Amino acid sequence: MLVLDTHVLVWLMQGSPRIGARAKRLIDRAGLNDKIFVSAITPMEIGMLVAKSRLALSKDVIEWISEALAQPGIALLPLLPEIAVASTRLPGTAHGDPADRIIIASARHLGASVVTADRKILAYSRQGHVQATNAEV
């Protein structure tokens, strides 16, 4: 099972070469088994990036997100109360960004690996608190 970090979903939808060969194989394999999840916080993050002109999409945000979530093997993971509270109780020195904390808590809840290029999440994984796969490898 995989949880895609927000930037990885964007890269995947754009066919970006930033996704490494190993990460792409993992994503493809997980997709065949309907085991790719996107946190409920991701649509908000994408909307904020577009609103701040930090991300340009080829269509309206809601249409883009709907299309992304309709891809085979991808499912939206709701922000369950357990995940929301767990994001405030992460062990060790966790990421300070609330959205990233929710993505981490979502992966921990599922027993899944976060696919990310975020150095702080990758470092947190090396501390043993969450499974993570480097998206750029």
C-alpha cells in the first residue's frame, strides 16, 4: 500500500520524469491492486498551491482533482478522526507542516509507505517512525 505525497500525485498526473524508475514501478504495481491512496488533505494542498500561483494546472482545480482520483488504483483516504488526532501525536521529531503530518499519520494508519521527495519525511522514515519511499529513485 502506498500513500502519495501531494507533489508525487502532481508529478504522476503530469507524467513528470522526476518520479524515479523504482518509485514508478512501486506505484504501477500498487495501482494494479487498488492500493494507492491520496490523503484527504491533498486536494486542499493542491488548491492552495494553485491559489498562490505556485502550481499551474491545465484545467480547473476541482476538475483536475476529480480526474486524478478517477485514475485506476487510486483512492481518496478520508480524514478519519483517528488520523487527525494521530497527526498531533506523532512520535519523535515529526514534520512541522500540518498537511505533511496528516499524510504521515495516514500512512501509519494504513501501514503503508509514503511516496515522497520531501527530505523531512524521508528523514523521519530513517528514524523508523513511518515507511517512506523516495519518489526520485
